[in-house]
Amino acid sequence: MNKLPLLFLGVFLTFASSWIGLVAYPYLALGHMQPLPDEETGGSFPPGNSGLAVAGQRVYAANGCLYCHSQQVRLEPLSTDIEKGLGPRQTVARDYLRAQPVFLGTMRTGPDLSNIGARQPDANWHHRHLYEPRTVTDWSIMPSFRFLYKMRKIQGQQSDDALKDLVGPHAPPPGWEVVPNEEAKALVAYLVSLKRNYPLPESPEPPAK
Amino acid sequence: MTPTDEGPKENESDIARIHGAILREHAEPRDGYEPIPLWLVGLFFGIMFWAGLYLAYFSGGFRADVFNPSETAWAGGGVPQPVGPVDPKLAGKRVFTRNCVVCHQTTGLGVVGQFPPLAGSEWVLGHDWHGDNHLVKILLKGLQGPVQIKGATFNNAMPTWAQLSDEQIASVLTYIRSQWGNAAPPISPDYVKKIRGRTADRTEPWTQKDLQAIPPEKLPVAGAEGDSSPATPQSDSKI
Amino acid sequence: MKPHSLISSFHPANEPDTLASHERAEIDASTRFPVLLFFGSAIFWLLVGSLLGLVSAWKMTHPAMLDQMAWTTFGRLRPAHLNTVIYGWASASGIGVGLWLMARLCRIPLIHSKLLISAAIFWNIGVLVGVLGILAGDSRSIEWLELPGYATPILFIAYACIGVWAIIMFRYRRPGHVYVSQWYLFAAFLWFPWLYATANILLIWEPIQGSAQGAVNWWFAHNVLGLWFTPIGLASAYYMIPKVIGRPIHSYYLSILGFWSLALFYSWNGMHHLIGGPFPAWMISASVVASVMMFIPVVTVAINHHMTMRGHFDALKWSPTLRFTVFGAMSYTLASLQGMTMAIPSLNTLTHFTDYTIGHAHLGLYAFFTMAMFGAMYYIVPRLTGREWASAAAIRWHFWLVATGILLMIGSLFLGGVLEGLAQYDPRVSFKTSLDYVTPFRWLRGISGFLLLAGHLVFTALFALMVLKLGRRKDGPTLFAVPTGGNPGASAV
């Protein structure tokens, strides 16, 4: 192989083949998908998110949640995701239309979060868990995100968004409260919005066991 | 010979110093010309054959809307349709998954000490003092205070689901009555509508005691959609 | 440097061998500053990356460690580690080795060295700004592409200088046979910018929507491994092995087959990181097929290297270059065969989402690429500094510390990962139980991090001594042992 142009052509064409198959094709086939209308409520599948939840995606990205948590529900027999209750059906391309970036994840150091909003709809639970995970699940290895919260003296009466039922070494002493800062509120709004349990024709629900 | 940045004298001594390591080197690498072993070629063709078979079986017809590699043909049509009228049982399952699973769980077993089970529950099946009307009433107004289910006591608060439509309430109750080994008659949307009308004035959630005071109603079995007249006369004057 | 006069052609100093050596010496002298700059940068980032990796590893078993600040949360330290070792250590050392190999194999002194020096400076600035950005909270959270948008153009400019240089060098090469390492290097230097540009445009500047992002993301990440690092590592092995033992590469035909089958199949592997994921089934199946087809280039290269080494394995006893390089080349074969098995869906069931994947990643990037780079550096640096390595004992420490460290790391991650996967597959087993199975192995992995860091510190010290001209001045290379006699090329390292 002594000719530069020949080498270049081969290098280019082999590269172009995968570029067409794994880059151009998904861009064309999946990149222009639209949400489907929801006839029952007038909304759409996937449902739109509040502005706070969209901002929460930035916080999720900045703090690297995806390095421990995936967001994909897979089918049997490849996995037992559905049987374990991670979701009622396989997640498909349309489920991620509103995600930016798409947090598919490749590790489950912690549980999958595709439907965490359905499993744990209570915002205060999420705040307590982010603030100090081991007060909610004592064997958890999730790091604490208390740097997203402020501990301050109660002015008059407790703030509306103060965290309730905090225990453990970082619980506020009497007369003090812990409030989420804007990032924590956005992150929890995002987590609570994570539900992929609406129906999609391309992802039929397997018969219940 | 391309000139270097350094002057000729430094260049010489530089090169002389480096010489030591380089002088003892072998010549630059060169190629030998042994042929490719035949068994390797055979192996390659074997792998390519396997590859072809794999792609034929597990590519879902090379369609963009087939996400399950085990599906070789999908009868759903080319363009995904908006969700149309569906099997009532599937509709019930959807309502359940979106609203009830968080407490009662996908298994219908609830959470010990916190959320009551639905599987095998006398409340759902209509055993003992429980009637179809009680079940519908719970969904419409909620339930609070201590309750006994399958011998265990629960003391939690179930919210009202009156915001769901009659069809949705009927379908989810029908669903829970036919899941997890449960077998009890379906509930019709008309019946839900009737109970909703009857209980329109009540604002408080029910307690077990309240419900026990109301005589149970059991509907006729099997698909009598339009027939919502109860088998026993009603006496709901205490609502 | 041809002799000019008839008389000089008979002068003893103008032996043909000496002339060839003069040429090589000139080439080496021309590469000195850029290559040492890249090597020095790479080693700096290796230390930083090792430290970041060590802290991240221990945070998994001690989550309360350093959890007070946003800058040190695991979700930021981990991508900082990844980007430091990929773009800081691995890319910079790969570029340094690639430059030297290109100059030697094209048989012309390095031209436009100022272009390369600018590239090195920009590259370092880009990595520094990018990693600090990740720690500050600007990570993109797109795996292998976390560097914030203000750092990537800097890297791109740096890279463009290198790519242009590579094409020019290749164009002005001395005519004659083009050796296999040159094909790999030429291809790698072209593939990387095409990959990097596509990924940046479609994922960051004008992001495509939906799960298509996952496809482009993993096409990119896998190809950085397969079309950037692997070719450079193989180019180095293809040079060092025959060079040190003084034998030709076993088969030119196997080289051709290996190169083109790698080019064709490797780039289709990306989706095997997403088996079961939200993608059209055919894309996942295509990647599974391509992953198994990788058997062809991997076995081809393994046969080529093995048959070249046959009869000369005793050289591993005394040559540091060869020991590190062959460790790397064998790890390449193992990592690729392992990767093939992981891509098969029924086995992927057990390994996906577990620590097993992390073990595999380190088998590839460390046991193969990093060890091959160490081997190359042990060969190249004496030729650029005019000194020999200060201490054979220190090289021995380096080797055993990192070899033990990496074997401990990957062993513990593989075992722990499989147990984790088995537990996670069973729906009756709680998440806590899977954690209980894998935690002891994470402790072992954490310990391995100390061994690796120690090895890197030894290597840094050796390198620093060389650059500061404090290496040995004696004739003869620094070897592990006295080479076995009777072999005329035995000390030719």
C-alpha cells in the first residue's frame, strides 16, 4: 500500500460506512420524531415538562447523576427490568424527545431512574434523599448533595419549602431549617417528572404476570 | 538535508551524543511475507456466515419503529397511530399504573403496615360486608382512619380520585378485580356515574365505620353494560 | 548525509551503518522538543488523572468522604478523571509517540516543529480549562465528551495543527515501502478529527433530539477507543516488537488484513454499549455482529505479533520496552476477545450496567494502551535526551507496581461485576444484596489505585531525571537483566 490517495480513500470510506449507519440514519429516522397526542387529557406523549423540570436537567448534568443512574427500561429476556418494577414497558426513542441531553446512562451503581417520578412522587422525599441519602436508605452509597441546600435560622415561622422530617447528623438544630436553593428545586422537579408509563404504540406493554 | 534550528557545531555534538543509543539499534522494522493461514480464512468465512444469520433474525425487519430485536415482523403498520379506543382491561391497567402503583404496587401487594394489598382483598372481591357500591365510593371520596384488610390493620389516608372519569374508574376497578388471582364482576361506567350522582354532596373521605353502615349492593354479573340496576333494593339514605 | 568525495567514501567514519545512524540521529534530534513536550504533558496529566481516579474509587466505598463541596462530588470527579486520562494522558502520549514514529518511518526530519509546539500548548490549555470546567459544574454529561463548550474548540485547534502536520509529513516521506505502522498512524490522525467534529456538532452545537443522541454518543466514544487509541497502540507495537528483537514482522498480508478489517468493523461497534436500549433493533444487532467480526482483525494482529516474537520471548526478561509493549499487545487481544463476549446479548445481560464494564474499559485503555505507551517511551526518551534511564531497579518497580495494580483492578472489577450482574438480574434479589456482593471487590479496586499511582510516581521521577539530563551517561542501555549471550542483537534497545 504505497499510494497516499488509495490509503486516504479506504480510510475515508470505511469511516463513512459507520457514519451513515450509526450517525446519519438515527438522525434521519429518529431525529424528527414528534410526540403523540394524548386523547384522554389533551396533552401529549411524552408529556411536556415544567420550566423548572427542564432547568433541573442542567443540574442533573452538572452533578454527573448519570454516572451511577441509568434511564432505560429493557425487555425480557435480556433483562428483568419490567418484572422488577422499573417501568411497565420498554423505553423507546420517543420517550426521550424532550430530554437534553439524553441521560441514558451505562451504569447502575444506583437504581434506574426512568420512572422514579412514579415510584416516588413526593418532592420532600427527594429533598431528604438528596440532602443525606443515608437517612432515607441506611445502606446507600450515594453521596450527599447538601451543597445544594442552605441551613439557616428560622425567621418567624418555617419557610414553605423547608425540608420536613430531617434526621441524622446534618439535621437542623432547633430553631434552624434547611431550605433548597434554586438548583435543588429544579433537580427535584426534574426527578418527579421522570415517568415513562404512558402508552406508546411502538412499545407494547407485556402481559402482566 | 533539512536544516535544523540549531547551529552546525551543536548539531554535531548533539548527534554524536545521541549516537550511542542509535548505533546499537537494529535496522528499521520491515515486513516478512508469510502467507495467511488457511484455517484463519476458513474461520473468517464461518464468522461472516454467522453474522449474516444473526442480522437476518434479529434486525426487526430493519425498521425504525421496531425496538425489540426478537420481533421479526410487526403488524402495527408503518406510521404509529395516535392512541385510539383500547381494550377496557388495558385501559384499566394504564390508569392503575399511572395512579395507584405508587402505593398499591404493581404486584397489588401494597406495602406492609402502610398501604393495603388489593390481591385477595375482601374489599375488592366483594366478600363479607363489602359491596360494589363501597368500592366505587372509596375511589370517589377517599378513605381514612383504621381499616381491616385480610386480618391486618392499616391506618393511612387514601386520597379521592373523583377527578378520573367514570370510564377510568370503572376500568381500573374492573382491572383490579381481575388481576393477581382476583375474580369478581366488572364495574360499569354507568354505575360509577350513578354513585357519583348519589354522593355528590359528600365532601369528607369515608371511614370503615361509615361504609359498614351502608348496605352492600352487588350488581348482576356478565356484561350487562346498560343494566345498572342493583339486584337488591338500595337504601342509601345515610349518605 | 552522503559522502561527497571519492576518498571520503572509503573513510571508516562513513560506514553505511554509521550513515543510517546519522540520519536517524538527525531525525531524533528534530523531534526532541515537540515529543518531549507531549510526553511531559502526558505524564503530568497521568498523575492528575491517577489521583482523580483514586479519590473517585474510594468515594464509592466511603461516600461521605469529601462530600461537603460541589467541586469534589463523585459525579464531577469521575468525569474529570475520565477526561484527564483520555485527553490528557492517553492522547498526549499517543501524539508524542505517533510524531516520533512518523518521523522515523517517513525517514525525514520533523518539519514545522513550531506547529507541533503550538499544538502541544493549546492541547494542554484545552484539557486544563476543560477539566476545571467539569469540576466547576459545566460538564456536558455526555460520556467521553464532557468537556464544556469553551474547551473543545481549543482542543480542536490544537488537533488541526497535528492533523495538517501528519498529512504533510506523509506527503514528503522518503519514497519506498510504506510500513504498517504508518498506515495506522495516518488513519488515526484523520479519523480523530472527523469523529470529534461530528460528535461536537451533533451532540453539543446543534444537538439532535431524542435517543438518537445516545447512538451518536457511543459511536463517538467507542471510536475514540477503536479508531484513535487502538491504531496508535498497534502502530507502536508493530514498530517496537520487530525493532527490539531485530526480526521482520511475520506477514505483510496479515498486516493488510488486520488493518482493513479493523477499519471496516470497529467503527460499527458503538451500539454494543446500549444493548436493550431505546434504538431500532437492527442498529443494536449490527453492532453485535460487528463486535464479533472484530475477531478477524484481533486474531490476525495477535498471530502476526506472536509469530514475530516466537523464539525471542526471552527478550522479555531483559528489555523494558519489549516487556511493556508485549504486555500491552497481549492485553489488546484479551480486551478485544472479552469485549466480543460482552457484546453477545445473552452475556450482556449479566455485565451491562455493572462494574464489569469498567474493568473492561481499564483492560483496554490501561493494560493495552497505557502499557504500550510506557514501552514506547522507554525506547524513545533515551534517543531524545542522549542519556540512559537512571536505574534498572526503578524501572522494575514501575513495571511490577503497575502490572500488579492493573491486574488487581481488572480482576476485582470482573468478579465483582459478575456477582453484581447476577444479583441484579434476579427480581427477587434486592438492590442492597447486589451492593453487598460487589462492595468487597470495590475495596480491592481502591487498593489497586494506590499501586498504580505509586508506579506512576516512579516513572515520573525517572522521566524527570532524563529530561534534567541526570540520566546515566554510560554506554549501554538500562535493562532489567544482562541479555543472554550469543545473540548479536541482544542489547539493541
